[in-house]
Amino acid sequence: MAVQSTSDAVARLLSRHSDASWLATPRDKRLVIHPDGSQLAPFFEHAWCLHVGHVQHYSHGVCQAKAPTLAHYELILLVVAKEQALNQWLLQQIAQQAPQAAILIVGEKRGGVTSLVKKLPAGYVTAKKLASGNHCQLFETRLVESHATQIEDTALPSFEVTWRGIQAHFDTLPGVFSQGRLDPGTALLLEHIPDDCRGKVLDFACGSGVIGGLVKRKYNVEIVASDVNPMAIASTQMNWQALGIEGQIMLADGLPQLDAGGFDWILSNPPFHTGLRTDYDIGEQFIQQAYRQLRKGGELMIVANRFLPWPEHMQRVFGHCHEVADDGKFKVLRSKRLS
């Protein structure tokens, strides 16, 4: 069964208030930021999506790390992300570009909307609650002054990794997985990547590009990285450029489709959340896609929380699953396409 999105709950909340004055703005002057589904399309033609799978639902949608031109909009709805650093960054972009806009902030109570409106960036007036329902709360705010707030350049969260004689620095943009640190699951996967990792390699759900960047530097493979998040793509591009790495970086919902051949290796710390909710369909679809995208003899190697049912899925799809490591919290799993 499909996991219900935050956008679904928000759309039902807005439907009950469709005659409200704060929805009287012309549709071509409205923008929704960070919708996680199609449900808000009846209210918004324009969307700035941070997941490439959602942009298709909006007639004027963009999926990019750089903010689109925001000054055109009179009403901006921000659907709160689970990453507070990303929410703060998005509000700063609005303050810089759209100081005249009415700004609505909406999210699930357990998703951090209440704490966000209590800690708005400088320049915002105290948020006023407009509505609540479906476990969501909707607030309105504006910029205090009529001119754009100046955003100070701040250093991005970063971390250093030393792996098999390679030392590398990684920066992470807001909203990217494991911002500012090497995730312990990724560290466990890196520890067990075999020395015979060769050929065409995919770093799936690449985040800041750690796995692909290090494997490319060590083994000089043909590297491809993909992610659904444009902030992750921008982070990987930035980090690989700094490391002098050449590779293909793709914004893709699921595994990228190759014109010919396939991958020799797919390496990943795959996601298992849709918004705030655990979504087992993501992993199951990924494993099925990985089998189809591997060459005969190609291998899938992933790291995952111990409670996830990925070993059973890999066993069913590949006919076998080898448990490479188990540190009590994460498992490293490996399967080969035999035919």
C-alpha cells in the first residue's frame, strides 16, 4: 500500500479552506516549495521540487538546487522538510528574493513545523496560525521590511574521510543525507568494498558523493552517481570537482536507464523513507531495478539497518544474498546477478 505523503494531508487541509482570503491569490502568482506528491497540484501550478519524482505533477515545476526566480510570486507555500537546516535555507532564499510575498508554512505536527515557526530567520514577523487538521498546522508570516534580507555566506557543513590511503574532503548542502558527517552505515559499507571493484560502477542515492568519489579515486572505475535530490546532485558535483574526479552525475527517480550494457557494480546506502514515514516499497523497487541494470556477473552491494527486510528481497530477486558484515546496527549485503 502506498505511503501517505505530507502533501496529501496538506491538500485535504487546504480543501476545507478553499474560500479563505489567503488562497485568493491568482494561481499564476502562487508557488509551492517542497511538495512531496501530486496532491497540491490543484492549488498550485508552480512548484519548486526537491525530489525529481514530483516535478512532473506541476505544469510549471522545477527541480534544482538553485532557487528559481521567486520575485514573481505573491503567495509562497513552504511544505516543511524534516531537515531543519533545509527549512532555514529555503526561508532565507525567500527572504532574499520575494520580500513582498505572503508566506505560508505548513507541515505535520510531528514533522517540526511548530519548532520551525518559533525559530524563523531574522527579518520574519511572528507566524500566525491559520488552520490545523489532518495532523497538520498552517501558519502565515511575512518579511518585516520591504527589501530583500541580505544572506551572509556561511561555510557548508563538511567532513574529512581517510580510506585506503586516500584523504578527501566533502561539503554538504542543506537537505543532503548525513549533512556534515560520514554516516556510520556508509563507513561500514566502505570498509567492506572489495578490491576487485572494477568496470562501470553506480553510486545510487549518492548524497554528497562519498562512495563514488572514493571508489573512483582508488580504483579508477567508470563512475556514475544518481540521486532524486537536486541538493545531493549539486553537492556531488561540487565535491567531485574539488577532488578532480570525472564521472556521470544524474538526477533520477530510481536507477538511471543506460542506453547499452549495464553496471558491473551498484553500491548504495539506499533510502527507506518517504518524508517522515518508513517506506519498504522504495527498497523493494530498488533491488528489482538493480537486478535489471546489472550485467551478468555484476554485483549489488548495500548497507542497511538490521531491521529492514532487504536480505529477503535480495534472496527472492537474485536467488541468494550474502551477509558481508553486521555491526549490531547495520548489515552489509551482497548479491551477484548469475544470469
